[in-house]
Amino acid sequence: MSDPIFHIAVARDWADAETLYRPSVFGDEGFIHCSTASQVMRVARRLFRGRTDLVLLRIDPELVEPEIRLENLEEGEELFPHIYGELDLSAVTGIEPLAMGADGEFVTPTLLVPARSPGANAFAH
């Protein structure tokens, strides 16, 4: 199974989705911005600082029908996954509010914390 990808959504856009999700900026851009697990918090801090109306979607790329392209459209070197079409809600395998801590920074969502493998000993040295 492929690693999940993530999308920071405006909670209202997500709540309005019935069978397909389409962010409000989709008409202008033609794709859905996504991130890998290691990119989410940097993207949140850079683009969404101070916002309290966000949710994080975990997406299984194997369940996404539209094309997913890894690209950087800002002339940087880091590649980001972009979904070129509307997202079927069945491809979303987790959702969590993107919460802000008392310090004004986003709290790392539990969706980004890797699950421990069965039998893993948290106290092993």
C-alpha cells in the first residue's frame, strides 16, 4: 500500500461535500493541493497561520481515481502531490481538526503520528 497523502481543507468546504470533495479554489487551480506526512506541518505554518477553521484529511492514494502528480509549481525543488480532479469521499481514510495550541502554533495531528507495529515495545532501548 502506498503511503497516505494529506490535504488541509477549510472545514466548511469539507462539510459541504456530499460524495465528491472539491475545495473552493479548485475552479481557479484545477487540482487539490496535498502534502506528504513530512510536509503537512510546514505547509500549515506557511500558508494557514492563525486559521482555526481547518481540518486535515488523510487520503489513500490507491483509492483516488483522478491523476496524482508529484510536482512543484512554485519553482522549488520539493515535490508535492496534487490531485487533478474531484476527490471521492471514500478515498479519505481519516479526518481531524487542525487545532491550534496555546502558543498559537498548530498541534501535530494524531493522523501524522505513525502507528506502532504490533508487538513493538515502546520501552525498548
